[in-house]
Amino acid sequence: MKTLDRNVLLLNQNYEPLSVCNARRAIVLIFRGKAEVIEPDGDRVHSVSLEFPLPSVVRLVFYVHVPRRDVHLTRANVIKRDRHRCQYCGTAQGTMTTDHVVPKTLSGDDSWENLVCACVRCNNTKGNRTPEQAHLHLVRRPRRPDYFTFVYCFTSIANEKWRPYLFLE
């Protein structure tokens, strides 16, 4: 990966995570006086006459109001949230499907709190019943993921230096 294409966490003035941008965009924000480096990456960037640290985390100088973002409810995101593990038996082997904890025929809905990752065997065992009726127990109750926790934990753009700014410590 090229140095200027590395991912940089962009924080609002109040240290709230805003987005992830590339290092090139972060450097432009810094030079225009719109952002400051909070965590350097460790590498250095050189121009003809200047040398400065490559940013890993930058913070905007002025507060920007942005609407709240949600993670889209998709089959792939449910499987990512559950870390590709069956929520009934705990296995990570084989093909994974999504399962409604409360079946749609029993007034279950398509929501983060009602969908879990399940292996084909457990999904077939459960069938069109609740886990209690099928004598299955959930490893972990399903819940809606937070946007930046989801980005940090379940995508390849995560960086250890971001942990304190994503409220994971």
C-alpha cells in the first residue's frame, strides 16, 4: 500500500469519530489549518523542504455537525457482527446462514436484535421454532452494532492506535 493511501481516523473537535480518510486527505486538512495530528503513524512524509509525521489519527479544529450513521442490516453484516460463529453451537466451521431468533411466522422481524449467524445444521435443527422450542441456547444475545465499533472490529482498516478514540478501552 502506498504511504498516502493509508487509512487515517478523522475525529470531530470533541474527539467523536467522524470518518476514515486516506493520509493524503488528512495531510491536506492539516496544511489548511482545519485539523491537527493527534496520533502519528510512525512513518514520515517528505516534501522538497519539509518533513513531518504521517498521521494515524487527526482531529478537526472546528466542530462539524453530522447526522448519526447506522450499519446497514444485511446478511453479510450480521455474519460479521457475530464473527462468523454460529450463535447456537459456537462453531466457525462450514457455511454460515442468518437465522431469525423469533421466526417471521411468529411475528419476528428483520432487525439486528432478531437475526443471528447460524451454521446450516443448527438452522435446520431450529427450523420454524424459537430457540426454547428447539432446545437451543444463544451464545450471545444479538444487538445493534455501533458504527465505529463495527468499522474497527469487523473491517480490515482497523488500527490499534484508534482504540482509545473509538471508546473501546
